[in-house]
Amino acid sequence: MSVNISKPSFQPYTGEKARISRAFDYLILVLALFLFIGSFHLHFALTVGDWDFWVDWKDRQWWPLVTPLMGITFPAAVQAVLWEKFRLPFGATLCVTALLIGTWVARIFAYHLWNYFPINMVLPATMLPGALVLDVILMLSNSLTVTAIFGGAAFALLFYPSNWPIFGMFHVPVEYGNGQLTVADLFGFEYIRTGMPEYLRIIERGTLRTYGQYATPLSAFCSALLCSLMYTLWWYIGKWFATVRYLNKI
Amino acid sequence: MKTLLIKCAVSLGLMLSLYALNVQTVMAHGEKALEPFIRMRTIQWYDVKWDKQQFNVNDEVSVSGKFHVAEDWPISVPKPEATFLNISTPGPVLIRTERYLNGKPFMNSVALQPGGDYDFKIVLKGRLPGRYHIHPFFNLKDAGQVMGPGVWLEIAGTAADFSNEIKTINGELIDMESYGLSNGIFWHLFWGALATAWLLWWLRRPLFIPRYKMLQAGLEDELVTSNDRLIAKVMLVGVPVLVLAVNAMTIGDYPNTIPLQASLDRILPLPAQVNAGVVDVETLKAEYRIPERMMTFTLKINNRSENPVQIGEFMSANVHFLNKDLQASYQGDAGTMTAPEGLSLENPAPIQPGEQRTMTITSSDALWESEKLDGLIRDADSRIGGLLFLYDTVVGERYISSISAAVIPKFN
Ligand SMILES: [Cu+2]
């Protein structure tokens, strides 16, 4: 039988102490925002890359598989820190917001102003609905297992329906050059990319195709399964990197 | 804190260098980047012409020409099973509106046959005013970019005038420059606003130090209030319902969508244009004298046509060596890649009908060096390839034969 000898307590900060602690909050937040804008955006550009850059890469098989799988990495790691140490349930939303800020800056400056592509050809996908759900599942469940299974799955499954309202209209068929194309394909044909020949696109290639027309749900469920594993992996990576060394000294 | 700053700086630096890299690949010209044996023995371009080189925004311009796919395709280059006929531009300063191979329109990548002859035409439309250096070229899968001849194009007018309207299969006219843009921005702003609200809901309270201390003190229950839980539950249900509802609405708005199209186009070669069997040329030997920048071929020529023929031109990797004594020969414009007196014959007399002659021809010019074709002798594959143009001046016929041989270097 153990007895609770000293009841732990914490008095909320007031006055100067509260002001300094708040200043620290802002400092960390601004730094974190820039860190995530830089690093998550880089990670995303190197892994998802062309699938997110170009409208004519966003196919129904690989795009909904690869994007959530690579997109759940940083959110999992940051959630591990923010939730475990601070009970703050916005790690995923913060990461994906930072990613989108970085992505939009890149699309407007690097792709549109610098390389003249129309912005509608290089619209980014959004993972924000999935990130919000991932955050609230973690908050309500307070469990890595539940979040990995249900949150990871939700993150993957919500990806395609969240983005279809943005990209669905680019799949309207066009009769062109004796064949049918989507508007998205036509962007790829008309707006010349010297280093991006058509054959580089990975459109419905591989072994997932057995079920033909059900390519998207199949990819989404496959992605859901993988996202659960990826989530767990990156949760531990986040935990491993995190340190509260500095806080313990205060 | 210091490490955090360093991390920020490093990631920002990496991010910027990635853009720089990206842009470089777009700008990179790569005319001489590939090994000479690839430039000389894969796609052999000839008769490439632009219908105009000065035009306005919205004007159409076309480039057409022919190419022979070398039968002596290098062993180290993957066979041309997926290739893409492209245009090298600094970004989409022009748009490509039509493209033909052997008269057939094609939108995707295409397989080419070694030994095959093709003609092509690409129609472009001016988009951004400026002066640009432009080539037609082939992206060869896993091999690189094989450039055709380059020109300077001058586009006048204003960028704001550019329009690109397309008719969808339902007959709806859409503006490609803005289609789906405001809709896309709307959804990004919509979800962005919701995410910002969620972030602000938490960020407005004291964060890191107090929460960490409270958690350490076991006051976990005070960190997440019942209001927080209520909002979270609403979001847990509301966000997926909203996503699915908007998705269903979009499907209702655009019921007839199709997946991205990615089939390989199948286009057969033309009847033989090169090595068509009237004048046969066999390359017996090729020798390159480095100090003189001079390539000497020993050829066995068999004229089976009904008139005498003369050798007028040797062409390789877009460099033209002309026989100065045969004025009829070269019809293209005299670009910087032409050596007007670069080709000399050991025996300039026309080759008579039925005659079989073994002779040497010499193509010499500094272009061997300036175009970095002489690097051939230091490559693992030192075979040369090119096209030899012979002319029948009586009826004005042209015969083309391919040249291919291992090159023997003479160092002094
Ligand atoms: Cu050039």
C-alpha cells in the first residue's frame, strides 16, 4: 500500500512571471512555425514531390496512397511532443498548416512568378481535414494505439474526398488530338515542362490495378493501413528527438 | 535554442537550394551535355524548320522536320520504348497546342523504332513576350534529352493579352489560365480558417512552461476542459461529415469525370527515307585526326539509281558539313552549326549509275571540337553515327544514307 504523501500542486503564473512565460510561448511558436514550414515542406517536396506539384500527376491510385503516407510523418512526431509533454492537441494541424504555407509560397514564387506556370496547374492538395480529425482523436482518446489505428486511418481515408472538391473539375474530359484527355492531362500537354516528359508520370502503374474502377477506395484503405504504421513509427521518432531538458531547469 | 536556430537556417537553406536546383533543371539547356555517341547515334534530326521566328502573343508558330532513329542505337542507352517529343523553353513561355508524328496527332509518350523514319510537327502559341532560345528535342526514357537544332524566337505583345480557351466534351468553354483557381483557393481558405480557429482556441492560453509544470504536477484534468472536449467531439463528427458532403456535391456537379489518361501512343515509322535502297553506302572505316579536327570516312558507295549522284553533306548531332562544290545541297538556313566548306571528297566526280566506288571523304571543322563531338574517342562507346546526303542533280532527287563506324583516333 502506498500513500500519497505530498500532493503535487501548481500555482498559475501571475505578473512578470506570466509575461515572460508567454513571451517564451510566442518565441517557441514562431520558431516552430518556421522550422516546420522549412523542414516539413522539404520532406514533402522530396517524397511526395511531383504528385503534389502538378495537376496531371494527381491520379486516383498513387496520389491518395503516397500523399497521406508521407503527410502523416511530421504530424505524428509533433503530436508526440505536444501531447505527451504539454497536452496540446494541435500538433497535426500546426504541421499541415505550416506545410501549406510553405507550399503556397513555393507555388506562387517558384512555380508561377519564376517559372510562369499558371497557379491552377500547380495547386497543392490539402490534408487539413485529416489533420484536424487526427488531433481531436488524440485529444479525446489520449492513446497512441487508438490514434494510430483510427486517426491514421481517418487521415488517409479523408484525403481523397477532401481534395476531390478542388481537383474533381480537372477530370472533366476533353476531346483533343483524336482522343480523350482530362483537363489536367491537357495542362501537362500544353504548358511545356522541359524536364518533365509525360512518361515520367506514375499513373495507375503497378499491381493495385486488379480491381479496375475501384482503384481509389483500394488505394485509400491500403494507405489507411500504412498510415497507422507510419504514425506509430513517427510518434516514436518525435519522442526520441524531443527534449524538455530546458524546461526542467526553470 | 542555438541548435534550433541552426536547424531553421539549415532547413531554410536546403529549401532554397532545392528551388535553385529545380529552376536549374528547367533552364538547363543540355545541348552538349550528353555524351557525343548518344547525340550522334539516337535521334538524327534533319530538315527542321520554323514557319516564323518573330510573332506576337496568341500567334501560332510551328516547327516541323524529320528525324531518323539510328539503327546503330548505342548498347548503353535504353531502347526508345518511351520517348516524349518536347520543346526546350525557359518555362511555358509558349504553349503547345498541337503535335503530330507522321501526320498523326499524339498527346502522350510514344515508342520509336530504331531504323525508323519519322516526320513531326509541333504547333505552339506565344504566351509571354521576350526573346527565347528554343529547340525541339526528345526526352528519351532513362537516357536524357537529345536536342534538335535551336533557334531564337522573338515574341512581341503583352502577356496580359494571352488567352487559352478550351472546349470540354460537354461543349463548355473554359479558360485554362484560371480554370478551377478560385474554387481551389476557396477550399484552401475554408479549411485554413477552420485550422486557424482550432489553433487559436489553444494558443490563446498559457502554453509551454505552465502546461508542462501542471502536467508534472498531475493536474492533467485542468489542461483539457469540458468545453475543449465538446468542441473536439463536434469536430470529430462534423469534419468527416462536411468532407463527405462536399465530396458528394462535387460528384453531383461533375458526374462525368474520367481518370488521368496515360496510354502510350503507337505510331509506325514512315516508309524508309534513309537507307531507302536506291543508293547504298557502307562505312568501311572512320578516322579522326585530333590536331586537324578532321574526320575521314572510307565509304563504299553503290549507285543503283538511273542518274549520277554526288555527295553533298554529312550531318551528325545537328552539325552540317557541306560540300562547297555542290551548291544545290543544303537547303536549311546557314546556322552556326554549319561548316559551309567542311566536306571534301577524294574524288569529286559524280558517281555514275551502276557504279560501285570505294572512296574517302573528309569532314573537317572546329565544330568537332566546339560542339564537343571529339570527346567520342575518349568514350567507352566510340562509334560515330550520322547521315550522308547524296544528290541527283538531274532530277533533283535526294538520297540519305546512314553512316556508322568505330572511330580510330590519330593523336598527331
Ligand atoms: Cu541551344
